[in-house]
Amino acid sequence: MRIEALRVVALVIALVCSCVAQSIENGIDGILPLVSTKEDVEKAFGKGQRDSDGFYFFRTTRAFLRFDFSTHRCEEVPFGRGNFDVPPGTVLFYTYNPNEAKPLSSISYNKEQYYEDRSGSAKGGFTLISKDNGIRIGVQEQITPEKTEWFFVGALFRFSKEQRDRFRCMEGS
């Protein structure tokens, strides 16, 4: 009985470690622009709601997400949904806003890949912008008498410049 309990504890620790080690560069639940599909998103987050502009919204116990999917290949359509040579239903970009802000130190990301941008941010906040992969991480300051902390309040996942160049439709195609 005691050995069984230790196995369960070891399994829980392994699962927690694997979740914590998951880097934001791997997307939220592995969802990546120009790679993942609407089907992948629905497997991860359930059925979304579509607004009148064609954006999809997903509310989960963890976060509010907003997705844009391609609709055509290399056709001029609203919101640039046909600008890329990818199948319809491919993720073009998404935003992730957790229901509760988390300490920035609690998320895993490659700090050397990002720079701080305070232009246009509200006072007490900034954006971490990836040099390589199109990810923007929203950060907000919380000041208490004891200390000042930085909190992760959301992220925008776009395609990288390399992906944009590789998948963008050529004129006349």
C-alpha cells in the first residue's frame, strides 16, 4: 500500500515538472501559428464561439483565448486570412489571457530571446517581444508595501518572420 502511494506521488511530481518545464515558445498546449489547425485548437480547448468578423473565442477554466484561422489559400479575403499558402483552418495568430495573472517567474520562456518594450504600454507594464518567433508577452507590475512583483497577464502568438516569408503567397499565385 505504501509503495503504491509513493508511485502516485512520483507520478504527480513528474507531471507537475513536465508542465512547468513547458516553454511558452512551444505555444499554449502546443498550439503554434502556421502549424496548428482549428481541429488541434478544438481538441485542446473545446468548441469556440465565432464572432461576426470571423474570429473564434474560447473560454476555459484557465484563460480566455482568441484565434484567427486561414480561410483560403492565396486569395484576397478580409483580415488577410488568404495571404498564406496554408490549408484553410490553419492558425494565423492567437491571444492568450489567463483568468488570473501569474507571477512572471512562474512561466518558462527563453529570456535571451526577448527584449523589453515599454513604448505604448500602460504605466506599470511592458511587453516582452521575441526577436525570433513573433511571441509577445504582456507583463504588469503589482506594487504592495512588502515588494514589487511582475505578473504575466497575456501573450500574443504570431508567426515568425521566417514563417511569414516561407508561407506568404507570391503575387499572382
